[in-house]
Amino acid sequence: MQDNLIKNDVKIEDMIYEIRGKYVMLDSDLAVLYECTNGTKDINKAVKRNAERFPSDFYFRLTKEEYSSLRFQTIMHPKSWTSNL
């Protein structure tokens, strides 16, 4: 049996967005990729727990306007959206 960390049936290219001039992935998409049982909570906990391993510009929180704009841009690509905004 092969243990995969990332799901095979997901197109990662569809999970990359351009925000603030940078290509990023959302914590909700990372939670799907890594099949986190607690969703974004697991991803965000791991980043906070290991903050010294990441560059200072590794992550940022979307503004409400960015979040709304991103949702609008991806209406043609339905998926579940969760946010703590």
C-alpha cells in the first residue's frame, strides 16, 4: 500500500490564485489537499506551531474585499468556501 500525503484526484493548478501580485494557495485548499479532518484549523495550527520554519511573507490574511473578489472570480469553479473573516 502506498501512503500519499496529497490526494491524487485534485488539480493543484486550480487552487493557485494571484493575490497582491503573488501566486498563493488558500488554507482551505491546502486542508483539502492534505485531507485535514479539522479543515483549516489543522493547517493554521501547524503554521503557527512551526512559524520559525517559514519566511515572514509566507502567509497573510485576506481582507474582506480580497475574499469577496476571489469568490466572485471563482463562481464558475464551484467549491466549498470557508472563512473566519
